[in-house]
Amino acid sequence: MQNTRLNRLTDDAMTRLTGWLQNPWRRISLVILGLLFGNFLATALATSAGQEAELDILAAAFLVILTEAISWFVYRRSDRQAGNKARSLFAETLNATKIGLSYGLVLEAFKLGS
């Protein structure tokens, strides 16, 4: 690839962003935001799928496929061996979103059961 101004600008921006995200407090805050977003997403999906009784099976199938795809992406063997920090932060945030989604759905089930 040619070393153009746009290429250098993009590479410099990614280097700075990766350096900025190396701070442990920023990493933890991004993971917590992923967890809270997953919880919000679960509540939004449960209420919108609950409006029409026809979408329950499709929403459940979509969520199972989504959680399995996230688990496959996060826990595959080649990703653990790579040791890439930016990718591992993305994987951690995605995994936290999956955990928040599962927790939110269990919480909605408890609300409906009581």
C-alpha cells in the first residue's frame, strides 16, 4: 500500500487511539459501558418483542445466534494466541455486552414471573 497522507493520518490516529486505550481505567470503563449497553439492549429487545406475540420465537433465535457468534469470536483459539491489545479490548467489550444481554434477559424473566 502506498504511503499517502491519508494512510499516515489513519495510522497515526490508530496508534494514538491504541495508546490512549492502554490506560487500565479507560479499559475498565469501556467494559462497564459494554455491560450496561447489553443490559439496555436486553430490556429494549424484550419489550419490543413482547408487544407482538408473533416475534417471540424469532427474537429468541436471533439472540441465541448472536450470543453464540460472540462466544465463537471471543473464545476462538487463534485470538488468544495473537495477544493483540486493541483486538482483545474489542473482544472484552463485546463479551461484556453479551453478559449484560444475558443478565438483562434473565432479569426481565424474573420481572415477568413475579
